[in-house]
Amino acid sequence: MTDSTSTTSENATDLAALTRNVEGHEVGASVSIIREFTDTAGSGPRLHRHPYRETFVIQRGRALFTIGDTQREGRAGEVLAVAAGVAHKFVVLGPERYEAVHIHENDRFVTEWLE
């Protein structure tokens, strides 16, 4: 955690560490993590799927998720889970920053891009 007395350069280093994608095999874990945050409305990954479940823990902001044939808005404080093999994507709605933790239930990222 960032100490409130840190300098700006230390905060930038901490921020870079938080945004790094971590594959579980690198740290002896069975899950992989993406720490996502962006201020860009309209951004987000194109349609894709994984051979394992992905869980989105939305901490701030909101995004429009397409999960299979369903669209729904995900907001801060919500947790969304996508079953293995189900196509999904999301688009950040803004105007506030979108922050979330994406938990991939595999020790490596495996993604099939569909668009």
C-alpha cells in the first residue's frame, strides 16, 4: 500500500505495480489478475472468451457489459461473473474513472478473440 508520505515518483512506481497483469504461475497462485483502471469512456476489450470463469470486481465507475446475449450495466460495488466459454466484452461508460479487478480462474491468461 502507498504510504501517504511517499513522493510523487514513489507513487508512480506503486501505481505501475498495481496496473500490472499478474499471471498466477509467476507467484505460485491458481488465478491470474488484471487490475484495470481507465478514464477513457468507450474503451474496453473487444468480444472474447476464456476456457475458465472470469469475475469482475468493480470498484469505481461503470461499464456496459455484454455477456453472451445479455447486456447489463456494471457499477461500483458490484461483482459480475462470466462462465467458462461465454463470449463477453465491456465498454467503459464514464464520465468517472472505471476501476476493477478482473480475476481469471487460471494460472495463465488464455483468450480467444472473437472480433
